[in-house]
Amino acid sequence: MLDDEAVLIRDAQRGRLDAFNRLVERYQDRVYGLAFRILSEPEAAAVAAQDAFVHAYRHLKDYRGGSFRAWLFRITANACYDELRRRKRQPADSLESLPGADQDDGPPLPADTETPENAAQRAELRRAIERCVQALQPEQRLALLLSDVEGLNYQEIADSLGINLGTVKSRLSRARASVRTCLQGVAELLPPAYRLTYSSD
């Protein structure tokens, strides 16, 4: 797949629109998903995703190798933050309506039988997680989404955001610590393995 992608990128850089369109088809859901998580509005996310692909096409000559996904996510994040700056606001809505958002991105929560009570608790926990993630600083939230939702490694995140590895690790560490602390307000909804324990040392 990566070899195929390299061919598509090379052909697109040579001006073949059909090759670029295949790249768009491959990444359009991921790009829209990231835009939606940042902007929290379907229409705004769709516009940002379109802007990102237009920018990517116009600047394909600037792509110098490495993770194409990370390069594309960086363009997407910039398009989203341009929109946020224009609106002078912060994202605040739900992540739930994102396509594929119903799939677990972390360790699966144990659920032998999905009773109505279990379903209600799971929905409440999802809302709590969303609130905690949305409460993060934008830079921390984006790093967390790229790592724990999109699956980028530290170097890919660094390339995507144009920052160094130390900054990536710092942002992720702070984001995860903030989310863990935030979730202690609903600790009764968490499986025991997910609950924080404090040492008396």
C-alpha cells in the first residue's frame, strides 16, 4: 500500500489529477474526521477538509517525503485553526457523530452483556470523555487526537505539527494527565483498571 501511495504521490506531483483524486479518496474520511474533531461542526469540517485538499494539491511540490498522512494532517489542522481564528471561538460540541467514532480507539471496556444500564453508563462515560478532551488546550487536544485517535507516532506528530519530539511528548503527557484527572469526577463509571490510585508515599 505504501509503495502504491508513493506512486500516486509521484504521479500527482507530475500533474496527474486522477492520481491525486485517488489520494483524496484514500484520505478523505480521515481528513474530515480530524477537521470535525477540531471544529465540531459538520459543515465547517467539510469546508476545512476541502480547503486542505486544495492546498495540498497546490503545494504537492513542497512534499519532500516522509509520512504523507502527517503532512496532510498538518495542512488540515492549519485549515481548521484558520477557521477558528476567523470565528474567534473554540470548539465545543460532540465528537460522537464522527463516522467511525463508535469504534474504540483505546483498550476495550469490558462488557459481557450490554444491559440497558450498561449502555446508559457507557454513553455517560463517552460524554464525560468528550467533555474532558474538549476542555484541553487546543494544542494538547490536537496532539492527543493525532496520537490516540489517528494513531500517529511521535515523529509523525512532530512532522505534522512542525514541532520537536520533546514538545510532542510534553503535550501528550499533559493532555493525558488532564483527561485522567478530569475523569476522576466520574470514576464510578470507569472499570477498576482505569481508575487512578494515589500512593500515600
